[in-house]
Amino acid sequence: MSKILIRGAKVLGGAPQDVLITDGTITAVGTDLTVSSAEGAEVVEAAGKILLPGLVDLHTHLREPGREDSETVLTGTRAAAAGGYTAVFAMANTFPVADTAGVVEQVYRLGREHGYCDVQPIGAVTVGLEGKKLAELGAMHESAAGVTVFSDDGKCVDDAVIMRRALEYVKAFGGVVAQHAQEPRLTEGAQMNEGVVSAELGLGGWPAVAEESIIARDVLLAEHVGSRVHICHLSTAGSVEIVRWAKSRGIDVTAEVTPHHLLLTDELVRSYNPVYKVNPPLRTERDVMALREALADGTIDIVATDHAPHPHEDKDCEWAAAAMGMVGLETALSVVQQTMVETGLLDWAGVADRMSAAPARIGRLAGQGRPVSVGEPANLTLVDSAYRGEVDPAGFASRSRNTPYEGRELPGRVTHTFLRGRATVVDGKLA
């Protein structure tokens, strides 16, 4: 019998409690655990630290198969564990594309073999992400991977008929289509957010309406079909208003925001540092504030990292040639602490909802995002919220280093992560 006693942790930021884990399950929570009940347990002293359910990321790029120079399932899940995650959803834009049962099963099994966190593949909506023909949605759902989330992320399903058919198809088994909202004709040649900064720098602008028009169309399609739609990496104040309207109308829509869109603005592009080049682009301070408020009031349901690793040569080049994307698994919780908790917009229970319970619920992922209570699987994250330190990508577990936070001081540090009672991170280091 394996026992771990987490002593004196602030469960969801509340009063200090002890949590006993026995054979991967939480068997006691309280302030008066007897010595006999915890006899023989390995003790983790957690005074002053925050205990959360293991984080769940609905939007991760693991790159394997095909781009193992950027990331692998092993390195990506190690990065996830270091960031406090016990489950990630792996996006489909791999090589080959995850548009068949065979590919999603490969990714699923790699996750099980490596064991740093659960890996739930996301299936492509269309064959080859080409937007022309539906992929094997039913076969991927019925495979060993049990896919429930489908996305062409990196590309938009811009054909309204294809999008409608996808929504109709996944409705049969309770699936969801996660849309990358980017009208392609409106973003041809776009390099950054369209606005004052793009005009001054002479870079091609990426208008907010390119995102908002797709979201407006898709929530109406979801209402018409009676299906679920999820909006990936929502980034504008206008998008917030559309989702808020759709929810008030009873449309089954959920939305995510990335940590970088909660903190960074297009003013950073003035440096021409390609580390700030991302899709969708960094927006304005007004957008950032609207996103924070929407996450606080529940209009935006979750935080998702959009962890997008790239090798050095794809980022260390001129702006126009650089790949879009940022790594985010190992810094996400710190950014949320700074932008949402320390500003008073969310408490730690709210963080647990937005970064664990809600993403697991949207992705229909059993056993993850569960309460810290007796009888639940011991998927847990212990956070030293008092910690302050500069981000040093040299210490990342990810294979890639394209972080926008290098040298920036961020709060909070994950000290322990437990996957079904097994420590994957101990004292801030991978187990």
C-alpha cells in the first residue's frame, strides 16, 4: 500500500488541511488526521502552499509525429507536469495529421507509455486540415483514444457547409468542434494585430473582425444544429461580446483564452522580436482587460496554453520569416496568478475551475478536473504562490525555448505534481 500525506496545504486557497493519498486515491481530507491513519505515509510538508486539482490543458501542441525537433510527447508531457498539469489535449496539426484512428491512437499510446500526464488526442475536423472533406470523426471517436474534441487548429474551418456538417456529426456522440477563428481572406499577409502599432511599423495588419466574423457565424451554426462549439484562443474584446451574447441566448458555446493574451500587448512587437509573433496576434491593452474580465465572469470558460514549441532556427530569424507561436505549459499558472489572482479578479477556487474542472468537462475527460475530496483520484498540484523569480528557459523541460517571458519576473512555482498519487514533480524538479 502506497501512502502520501500532504500536510498543511491551503486547499483551493482556503484554510490549511491535510490530504492523505492511498494507492492513488484521496482517502482523507481534514485538520485532524490521526497518526494511525497516516502511518507509514511519505510526508510532504505544504505549509503556506496552495493545493489545486491537477491542471488540464485543452490546447497543447506536442508536435509528434513529424516535428520531433520542436517537441515530443515525452518532452511535452514533462513540460506539462512541471507546469502543474496532469492532462493535456494534443492538437491534430502533426505530420501526418491526426485525421485517422491510427494516428490518434499512436499519440494516445505514447502518452500512456511516458506517464508524466494523461494525453488525450484531438482529431482533425477535415482531411489533412485542408478544409475540404470531413476526416474520420466517428472512427477516431470509437478508437482506443476515444476522441471527443475535433479541431483544425492552425487553420480555420472557413467553409460554412463543412463546419455545419462537422457540428452535426459530432452531436451524435456528444463531441465538440474547437474552432480556430480566422477568416483567411481577411488575414492574407497579416503579421500582427491591425491597429496603431501595425500602421506605425508598416507590418501587415490582422483585423479583429477576422476572428469575430467566424465566431459569430459558428455560434449561429451551433444554435441551428443544436451542437457544441468551442472557440480556441479568443483574443479580442469584440469576440467576448459575441460569446456573451451567444450564451445569453442559450447557445452551447465555450471559449478559451491563452495566458499570453491575458498579459502581453501588441506594443511588444515594436521590438521586432519574433518571440512575440503568435496566432492570433497579441492585441491591445483594451482587449487584454476585456479578456480578463470575461474570464472572471465566466464568459470565457477556461485558460488554455496553446503551447506551440518551435526549434531555435524557426524563431531566431527576421520577423516575416519567423514561425508563429509560444511555449506556455511551464509558465501558464504563474501568468494566471499575476493577471487574475493578484488583481483580485479570481480566487484560487476560480483558478481551479478555469484551469482544471472546466477544461476536463468540455473535453469529457473522466478522472481529471475532479474536486480535492475523499474518493477522488489524486491528480493534484501544489503551488508556492509566494515565490517570485525570473523566467529562465534554459531550465525548461520543453524541447523548445520560444517563451515571451525570458527574464521577466513572474510569481508562483509548482513544487509538486501528482498523477493518480504518483509524484511527477517533487520540490520543483521532475521525478
